[in-house]
Amino acid sequence: MASPLELFRKNQKVLMVPLTILAMFAFIVLGQMNADQVPPILGMLFVGPLFWFLGKDRGKGKEFAAVGVVVGFLLGYMYMPRMGTANVVTSTAGEIDQQQYQIMLQNRQIANQFVAQSYFASLTEEEMQSARVPQGALFGFPFVQSTEDDMILEFLLRKEADQMQLVVSDDAVSNYISRYTNNKLSQDAFKRVCQQLGVTQGRIYEILRDQLKARLAFQLKSPEVSLTPDQYWNFYQKFNVREELEVAALPVEDFKKEIAEPTEAEMKAFYENYKAVMPNEKGPGAPGLLQPPKVKVEYLLADYEETEKQVKAVTEAEIKAFYEENKETLYKNNPIPNDPNMNFPGAPVAPQGDQPVEAPKPVAPKPAAEEKAPAKPEAPKAGSAEKAKTPAPKAEEKLKPEAKPEAEKPKTESKDKTSALDSNQTIFVALLDEKQPAKKESAAKEPAKKETAPAAETKPADKPAKPAAKPESKPAQPAEKPADKPADSQPESATTAAPPLEPYRPLNDELKSEIRDQLLRERTLELMQQKNNAAATFMNDLSYKINSPATGENPPTPKEITEQLKSYAAKNKLVYNITPMMTARELMESEKYPLGTAREPTLNEFTAQPRTVLEQLFGTPMDQLYTTFEAEDSFSSALISYWKVAHTDTMVPKFDDPEIKQEIIAQIKTEKARPLAQKRAEELKALITKAKDEDMQTALKGQTITGKKEGTELLTQTTESFSWMRTSTAGASNPFAFPRPELSTISAIDGAGNDFMEQVFDNMQEGDVGVALNADKSICYVVKVINRIPSTPGGQTAMYQEFLKTDLFFFFSPYLPMAQQEQVQTIQNWGKDLLAKYNVQKHFETMDQEVEVVQE
């Protein structure tokens, strides 16, 4: 019997025809297949014909061919795992290959899409207009830095759940769905969502079961932070200890000139070390080449200036009508009393209370000392006309308390309107000069005339001794005037009184302009809100068509979506825009796209701090696209309806990219130049320390930054007083929001980071000299603490006593966000420890993602 090789040689021409056909088939068909599907198909195509050839001479070609196809498929299937399934993650808990990783990504995407679509399917049409997917219902771990870490953490947490023998039943999955849909998702709607996603109901349950198992393990395993009093005392000091510095800056850039160009080998080694490392990942200012996540955003914007042009002009009649409706509350002048006994609101007088007669007593504190001689005023009254002249004006002055009961009612009314001034009045009385009440007394003479007789008998006795205690020249002059012209002195005082004000502000041109501006702004903001609400509703409807198309309908393409938004913007006089792929930092610094400073609008002023647009964009899952959000920019007053149309994860750059090469060269030079700057700073520190009490400018006179004669002259600056931390509400549209703690900005320091603050506050005292780097380590500073509060043990003790009295947990306390940041940092560290526990090693291939950049 001939061997197979001999048979092949004899029938070579016969075999060339089917082999040629198979080659053409492979070229056409296999090119359309996934790489994972190729090995079994190739096995079937080549082993099947070979068996047919072996059985042809025996008359069993078909039977042999059928067996060959099966054998080829099995051989290809056995070979398939060795192609395209390299491990991307290795750990002591197990490995994740590329295929498993893609399945995990797909399951996460399906889970979040199901949550979003089933939530919307449970709403009525009216509820859909302002609906948002509950953030807590979506799956993911937002505290991690990349999708790879997110998937790895999910994998490890499921392993932890298996070790704890946690079981998520079907009932638990059903309860979860019912909870975020408020028990409104019908069975038909559930089936419809499954059909739209192309998965069975059982498959949905399995996917949600895995996601919930990982979440449950996280909730049980992740730590909760209980801060100690010492940690709160540390927070308190960061907000309240203050310093002033004298500083000299040494930019690292100035020392790069001394660094030679790196070689190709150095650049290649640097690339390999940092291609998968994010900038600052290993510490502030640490090198890194890994490209951060980027998003593309599409939005409709209601611009204030453009909307103002669409508002109808405010008419004179509307201004007058507004004035009449609001003059009692907005334009009422502070009343000036016609009764001289009635105090002007806010005047420094004693509070009147229920007994106005005794109110002026604090003005004349001496009568108690003069009660010993009550007979003296009666003797002059009977026999000496000369002595009676002196108490005469005093008698009129003392008539004022008797006239006050008449003015008691208006006084009470005035007091009610300005009751906040009562406590101040009692303080000011003690500060009044004794001579001041005399001016008021002269103004009060006219209404006091009616009750002269009773007042003269009871009160003059209190005052005759007063002139005797003073130089005779002073009381002599006022005593003669009341005696010679008692009646004429009263009109003189009346002529000096200020004319009464009108009860309301006059509706002049200035006030009309104020009212016009106010009405115009109110109308503009109202129209902007209407436009933005309508735009959000339009985008929500479009979002539903994109993410949950009706059965038999295809979702609109990105180009069709853009055309619809542009058309809507033009029709409704809104601004349409779409960004290129941008990082969070690029959006924050962008002047063209007002997204980096915008926040979600807050309807309830007592809610917590609203989320920023950046938090919405980068904190939501990557696959949550075309979900409508609203925002307002406090700087431009713009209202925005937006959604994310693309989201890329962190990317490893290519070494051959020219921009990356330039980045590598710059980072290598910076790393080599920084030690030179620090060495120079230590030299200057020694000079300042040696100079002792001299100021830095004097001690460093004639010095240059690099120490070379041709270098730039070194200058010093003095900072303002600053603390480590401060609270800021900049850009916050909600006045009742939590204050945001942030590092203080220092005018003389370019980006002071935590390391800088720790150096000058924790490691230095008043008078010390030190060296500190800024946040990105681009500048090295020589610093001297010239003032610190508190700087003594006694001052520290006093501050601690104030700390003990402080309510650290009230609604607006800046220490609560500090505690929350501590919680987040603790969880992040816990996640890193979990990766270290299982010795996780990542082996992800370079991600080549073509990103479309939209040219505006």
C-alpha cells in the first residue's frame, strides 16, 4: 500500500484545485472573523480535506471528510486558548486573561445599561422630563484611578466574597431592582429592556449577582474611619495657626541648562519605567507618561448676554408699578422723629423700656451725691433771685422726662423696627461725654414748656451743686442766656434741626435705573431657566432613543445626534458646542468651554455641596454616554444641558510619538536639575543662618539663583499672613453648601502643596530657616519664618482652650469635609493594600485607541 506522501505526489494536480478553493475561502471568510475563532475554522478547513483524500480511494471520502472536520475543529479548539488570551493580570488569587477581562468589561457595561434603562422604563412620561439615574444604583468603584484597577478590584472582591461564603440569591437581585425602580418596573418592561440589550433574563440575573457580590464584599471589608480628638485638633490648627514668611525662589528650570541632552538609551529606559505611571502617581512632582482619562462633551448653553437681548424692554409703567408694590419693603427711608424726645434709630441713648421717666438718669450720674443738700435749692427760690438763675436752664432740661410718656408710643414703634440696636445703645451710653447731652437738652426745650411748673419743683434741686464744682466761667454763660432770653433760646435750637426725610426714596432716574436693571435680570434668568429646562427635556427624549430604542428601530448615529442638537440650538437661540477629547485639567483651564467651573444646579438650598461637572464626567462609568445632566456656571451665569459622548481610559503612549519624546526629555532634565536646585538652596540657607538676625535680602545680597556670576540676581519676598488650610465657596452657587476646605494660596509661592505646608508649619518655628519645594517640585524655596501666631506655649494653650469650645460638627463646619477626605484616603489606601495582599501584577498591552477630534 502506498504511503500518504506517495499518494499526494501522484495526485498533486488533483489536490491543487480544492486547496486553491480553500485558500480563497480562507482569504475571504477568515478575514471577517475574530482572531479567537480562526483556529477551529482552520482546523476544519485543512484536516477535513486531508481525511477526504485519504478515504477517496477506498470509496469513503465523505465519511473520512466528516471525521476530518470534527478532528480539525477539536485540534483548533485545543490550540485556541494559546492565541490572543495572554494574561493581563496575575495574582495569588488567580489570573485574568484578555478574554476574561473583556467579558468583565462587557458585563459591567450591561449591568449599568440595564440599571439605567430599567429605571427609565419604570417612570411615567411626566417623571421622565427631569429623571436622572440614581448614582448609587450604578456599579463601579470611583475611588480607583483607572478601569483596569476597577476590574481587578471587582475580581478580588468576588474572591473575598467566596472566602466569606457570601451568597446573593435571586430574591436579593429582585429586591435590588425593585429598590432603585421604586417597585414600578413591570414584568413586560423588564423583558423589553432585556431584549433591547440582547441578553436573556437569566443572564441579567447572573451579571447582577456577580456585581452585587463584589459590592457586598466591599461594604463588609472596607474600613470606616473614626477620627480621634487629636486628629480634629490637627485639623483645627491647620485652619487657625498663621505664619508670615520671607522667601527666595530657585526655579528648577534655571538649572536645566547645566544638564546634557539624554541619550536614546536613557530615553528608552525612562519610557519603560514610566510609560504605565501617571504623573504625580508616586508622589507630588513625580514623573509619569501614562495619559490620563479624557472625555468629549456635547452641550447646549443658555448664554446670559444673548438671552438678555431676547427679553422685552422694561417700560416706565412697569417700573412705577414695581415701585408702588414694593416701596413699603424695599424703598422706605429710615424715619426721623418729629418729637425731639424720640431718639433717632441707632442713636447712642439708653433703652427706654417700660419706664421712660427714668431713661435720662445715666446722662447725669451725680444727683445721688447731691441728695445731702436738698434745702439749698429751696432757699434761693425764696430769697435769692441770683441763685435761681443758674438752675433755671436745669429745670427746663429736667422737663424732658416728664414729656416722654407722650412720646412713649412712637418710641416703642421705632424700637420694634430697630430692635437689633438695643444692645448697642446700652454700650454707647457708657462712652458718651458728659457734655454731649447738653446739645440734646437744648433741642428738647420747646416741647418741655407746657410742664414747666411741676418740673421746676421736683427736679432743680438735683443740679445746683454742679456749677459750683466746675470753674465759674463755664456755667456763668449758659446761666445768663436762660435768664435774659428764656423764650428766645428755644427757637434758635429749632432752626438747627435737620429737615425731615421723605418716607420713601423718591422715584428719580437713579432709582428707575436700579429697578430697570433688577427687572431685566429677573426676566433674563427666568427665560434662561425655561430654555435650559426645555433643552434638558429635548436631550432626555433623544437620550432615550439612543440608549433604549424602540423595537425594530435603530438608534440615531452620532452625526445625526449632532445635527439634531445644532438644529434645536439654532431654533431656540441657544449655543451649541462639542469639545475635543480633553483631560480634567484641560477642561478646568479652558476658556473656550465653560465646563470646568460649572456645577449642578441646587433646587434645595439646604442640600450638600453640589457636584461639579468634572465630577459628573469623570466620576460616572465610562459607558454612561448620552445621559443628560444640567449645570450652571457661576462666573458667566450660563445654564448648560450636557452629556458625555466619549470617554477614554488611561492610555500608555507610544515611544515614537514626537510629543512623547519631548515630554521624556523634559522630565529627565527636570529630575536631574532638581537636586542641583536643592543643593544651591542649602548653601543659601547656611548664609542666612550665619547672618543670624539680618533679614534675608541683606544676607543674600549679591547672590544669584544658580550661584554663577552670570546668573539671575536672587530676590526675596515677604508673604502675607496665611494658614495651612482655608475654606472657600468660590464658584459655589449654593450659599448654604458645605464650605470646601482647600490649601491656602500664598502670593509669593507658586502652588504651595501639602509638603510645603508641612515643612513650614510642622518642621519650623518662628525665626527658623529651611528649604521647601512647591507642589509640583518645579521651584525650590529658601524660607524663613518671620512671624507665627501663636508662637509661645501660652498662646498655644489659649488656642487649645478655644478648640475645646468650638462646635466641630455643625452644619457648615469645615472639619466635616476634612473628615470625609480622610475617609476617602483611607479607602484608597485599603484598595492598594488589597492589591498588594494578592501580589497583583498588571500586564496590559498598549491601548491603541483612535480618538476623533472635532474641529470647531
